[in-house]
Amino acid sequence: MQVQALAKKVMSKSQVRCSLGSSKDNHSRSGLDDAKGFATPPSYDTFVIVQISPHVNLLDDLRSVLGDRARDGDFELGLYGKDGSVLQGQASIVCLPVDTEEVRQIVEICRHHDRPFLARGSGTGLAGGAVPVGDPVIIATAKMNQIIEVDLDNRIAWVEPGVLNLDLTKELTPRGFHFAPDPSSQQVCSIGGNVANNSGGPHCLAYGVTSAHVAAIEVVLPDGSVTVLGDLSAEPPGYDLRGLFVGSEGTMGVATKVAVRLTPNPPAVRTLLLDFPDVRDGAATVSAIIAAGLIPAALEMMDKRAIEIVEAFVNAGYPTEADAVLLVELDGLPGGVEHGVEVVRSVAERHQVGNIRVAADNEERELLWKGRKNAFGAVARIKPDYYLHDTVVPRGKLVEVLDKVYKIADAYDLIAVNVFHAGDGNLHPILAYDSDEKGVLERVHAAGRAIITASIEAGGVLSGEHGIGLEKRDYMGMLFSAHDMATQDMVREAFDPQGFANPLKVLPSGSRCSDSFGQHVPDGAWV
Amino acid sequence: MSSLDAVPEEVHKFSAEVGTSDPVTVVGGRTQWNVGGAPDGSAREVVAPSGIWSHEPEEMTVRCGAGTPLGELSEQLAQHGQMVPFDMPSNATVGGVLSVGRSGIRRLRYGHIRDLVLQIRHIDCNGEIVTSGGPTVKNVSGYDLCRLMVGSLGKLGCLAEITLRCLPMPETTRWLTGVTDPFEVYARLYRPSSILWNGKQVWVCLEGVSSDVEAEAALLDLTEVEGPPPIPSDGRSSVEPKALKNLSADDANWIAEIGVGIIHSDKPSGAQQISKTNESLMREIERRLDPRGRLNPGRQVVSL
């Protein structure tokens, strides 16, 4: 099949609209077989705006509110043209508001000029949710970074969206609490971004993803009104708009304040590193631990290649001769934790475990985690670039899908490294490559498609925690019917009938056929 | 296998039963029938399919018809040492409990029931099947319609099939009671399952391995009891957890969930206010998903 490179793809505005009708057919689930023999979904198109709209008056209006915090310099535009994904968009104006009122005014000015907007945090998202397409005004929340109030009586904290995840937890830890979602990017990712993506992390196995940890959100809606979704009471009245907003990737408005729930720090923690001579035994141990009725705080797996590169990078004492390691963390009251350690030990011993290393103190625990959390950076030791995937499969299918991942990587002449949240079946295959190599991106994307297809065929889903964004938008039809997606879009439309907020994300354009979105993309935006 | 392949025959039958034109109301176990007001008498009663369609203990997920009674679900899960902590009567249905969206008295530890929902299939106002969420224990699958459906009283669609995350049953469950300050109890314990208070007496539920439950119980000067007190059911109001401190022991019969913010009482309680902006968003969602108002007419999620 024809592979679309992630290069500048020229597409006319009318073509965009035309694709609305046809893409429903494209999303019939008969996957095509490509040259490598792997079933693949329809080809994926990426749009890059090669000509942007005139914006002089718009910029003047924004500057009247923001002064020099409304920018169109090359530095900002380069920075905000992309995010943590490999997709490239183009920014033309970047705003750095400091409070809700400024965000509200930016949204009003955008509406006045008939321009979409895109709110973003640190831009660590891996699915292209913050990549500007459709020439939106960028609303960067970096300067909205205050922890407004820590309310221990209610066990919540009100924070601005630009507060970094780890900064919040550092602030809370001395008071006996933390914010449970802990993405690997937690040193740099923002709470607003966590809300937009309903982010996860290793400890979400036991504690749940972001949605379970957000009580209320102050939002500037796409029509410029300001409201609070959810509240601090146990059962806010009406429909759960808060739950709908979390994970909507900025397509329903801009979060300007977030009330996050505080989780008490566990009185006891034990961290174990188990090594296995065969990755299959490691995966079987994962299933058996859960089946034994134990839900560890975290249950992470790394394959042989991951162990090698991580060990060379951080010297955590990972066993480089092992085929796989499991990093298991148990937390809670001491009795439950010790019981958990025994369960893990006895299950692992039934599955040919090699060594079981129990961290003796906090320092050793942090060292073991350092290996896991730096795994992605360590990939640079073998290749300069990588593409990190994110799918979920039933735990029982981990071995089968891992096998396929290796075969797919081989077939496309790529290196696959696996570091993932095994406890909830959340695979994160890393495809390492060198972007200077000619034609390599086509292979990376084709392999990615094949991995997604293999995961879905095993009863899995498109994404565990990275979101749909732009990257997986056109794969939604592999899991959902046109009618399912149209229903999702009707709900989005209740917030943003004209598609002003982060346009072209989450749902394939086909699902928006009936709405008036296209009319609001200014002339010249698509060339 | 993907979600699209797996729609059971029973869901198709339910879709035909809901049909396309006349007003319908979905009947579960009628255990919380009056929440949101009685449905119009003109609405035709329909019943969601019942039955456990798959339970994979190793995945800790269960998929069932929305009309499945909780008793049947609990029995199936208990055989494998698992549970879904809904804490509602055994004749209540899974779909009914989710449609009403009220969590049970162990919410303090287990969280809101909506966080246990992985995938929902519902029948929309045109009799069509809509799938949202995903079957795995963790998933990002576009817009989170599952959370929207929980607490929607069937106004946005008729729940047909539910996939839930199960939890391991605790080794030990113990209820304790006595006269003490419930807020101090809350501050002293690590993740208790429930703390109830009627203004004078406190009830605490501790769960986990025996040694932890013993140790936590030893921190409190309380006496062991069989279970929770009778919970008054005529009124239910919701406040910020810290606002419970303002409650006083008076003649009224009430029980508050400390740390959560629910007050159960024997007097009907007034509805909480919804802001104009939120109300209009909610009305827009209703208008888009059920323009003719044929689903559970008469019931109100957005109070007038």
C-alpha cells in the first residue's frame, strides 16, 4: 500500500471537506495487507500548513491585551510548531497569558477574527494533540504556574494549568500527600496537559488515571464564557461535564484552574526488581500476580534491549544477562505490603524467576526507578531518534503481541525496545531510528500501524494514556463505527459547534461531515 | 477481535425493543426509581438485557447486560475472590446503579463508581447501538461518553452492555463503632473504606490484610459491630467534605460519609444549583443526543 510520509502534504481546503464523506468508507475495518504481510489500517495523512493566514490585525488586538506576551518571533514559532510527537505543524502566533481573564480575552479576540485556538502545556504529548493544524492561535499556559491553594480539609489543591506535575507532588509530599498520576514525563509535563490527555503513569495501575483525581476544572469555553465543571462536593448536580472534559485534548475549551485530589502518601513502600531468563515467564508472572488478587502500586516490564541500554546509561545494577525484568512496587500499610512481597515472590518462583532484588532503602528504590524513568532518553545510545507507541492489550495477550512487535520491527528493519506498564497491559514499544536515513520515517509509520493493528486484533485498544491527538485520529475507525464517532462528535459540538478549539484533533474529519467546521478555516489556511 | 465484532445478539434485540419512535423508559430493579422524578406515564417500559457475558478473572474485567442484578454479578465475581464495590441492594441492576450514578458507602476507599466503568454500549434515541470506551483495564478511546452516561438517568441513551473493572475482595472487612471525633479518625487512618457519622456516633470500616486491620483498629477506641448502621434513604445531599464539620447533632436523623461529603437523611433534600452556563451545556447535550425527548421523558437530570 502507499505510505504517506510525514512530509509536507499539500491538500486543498475543498479536499479536506471532500474527505469527510469518503473517510467513513475508509474506516470500514477491512485492513489492507501491505507489502510486509501485516494487516494495516488505512493510510494516514498529515497536514502541514505551508501558507499561513494574514494576522496583522489579530496580533495587534492580542498585543493590546498581552503586550509582548503575544509573539510571532521565529524562536516561539519554532518551539510551538510541534510537541513530543514526530509530527510537525506550524504556529503563527503564540500567546502567554498569566490568568483566566487574559485567556478569556484571547478566545474572544480569536472568535472576532474567526480564528481557531490551541491551548498547550509543556508539549510532552506523544500523539500530536498540541501540534498546530488549521493555523490556530497558540495559548501556552507556561506562565500560569501557581499552586493557588492546598486545601487539606477537602484533600484537594487548586492549581493553574501550567504547574508541573512533579512540582505539585514536591509541594505536597512534606504535608503527607501527593498527586497520583505520574507520567514518565512528570518532571516537565503540566497539570493542564495531564487533564487534556487524561494522563496515566506507572502508579495508575492501583490509583487510576487523571480523571479519577480531578474534582473540578475552571474552563474558558470556546464561546468565551468562563465556567467551572464539577465542584468539590461529592455529587455535583447534572451531567458529568468534568468527566467529559478530562481527556478531550483541548477540543472543548481551555482549562484555567484545576482542583486536583490529593492522595495520602503510603506508610510503607517496597520496590522489587525481578529478572527472568525468558520474557514469556516475565509476562506470565504479571498475569499471575493480578490473578492472585494483588494489585501492586506499579508493575513495569523491560525487555532485554531496554535493560542493556538503561544499565549502560544509569548503572542501576540491572541484570544485563536477563531476557526481561519486572519492576514491582507495593505500597500501603505494612502488613499488606509484606503480604504482597510474598505473593510476588511465590508467583515469580513458579515462573522461573532468576534473582529477586528488594530495594533496601529509599536510595536504592530511587535508583531502580531512575532506570525505568530514563529508559526513553537512554534509547539515544543506540539511535538518535525514536517513536514511542502506546497501545493496550489484555494482560493475557502480552507475550503474543510482544512477539509480533519484534517481528514487525524486524520486517521493517527497525530496532524495537520495550519498556511498559505491564500490570495494565499498556505496551510502549519504542522504535529507534536515525532520521537522516533515507525513507526511514515511512518504515517507522508503517511499523507503527502494524503494531496498532496487532494490538487491536488481540482485543486491545488504540491508546492507553497518550491520547488520540493527530497521530491516532484516523485509526479511530478501527475500534468505532461511523455512528459511534458521530455520537462522540455531537457531544463535542455541544461545547464547540464551530470547531474553534484545537481543530482537527481526536476524531477523523469524517465524523464532522455534517457540521460547519470547514467554514471557519480561513481562506488560505490550506494550500 | 475488535469492539465492532463483539456486539452480542441480546444488545441487537434490545435495540429493536427500544425502537425508533415512541417514548420509552428503562426499568431496572426499581431500587432508586424516584431519583430525578417519575417518568411520564405515557412512556413504554423496556428492560435491558441481563446476563454475565464474559468474566475474565485474570484480566479483572467483567462484561454483562445492563439489566443484570447486582446479586448475580457479585456471586459470579466472589467465586474468584473479586468484587465491584457498588454497595447497593442485590436486586438493583448494574445499568440502573450506573444510570443513577450514586456510589455506595465505601466510596472513601474505592472512589466513584464511574471510575470502574471501562466500556458502555447504549441504544440511542434512534434505536442504534453506540459503543464508547474500551474493553481493557486502561484505555483512551476518544471522548469519554462512559463518564457522561453515568448519572444520566437514561436521558442520553439506554444502557445495554457494561464492561467493568473488578477489584480483589479484601482479606478482612471489619466495622467498628463508638463515640469519637470522626475527623480525627479520618486524619489518623490510611485509606479507610468508610467513616460514617450521625453527629454523635461514628462507624468505621477497615479493610485489608488482618494484621493491618488489627493495627489500624488499635489506633481507635472503638467497639466491633456487625456492619454499618441503617442508612436513611429519603434524602441525600452532597457537600464539600469539610462542610460536614458544620453539621450538628439535632433531632433529624442523618448519616454523613466523612471524607466524601454525602449526607443521607430521612427528609427529602433540595437540589443543588447548576450555573446557567453549565445548564445550557447540559441542555445542548440532551438536545443533540435526544432531540425529540423520547428517552425517559419526565425524569430530570438538570433540575428546573
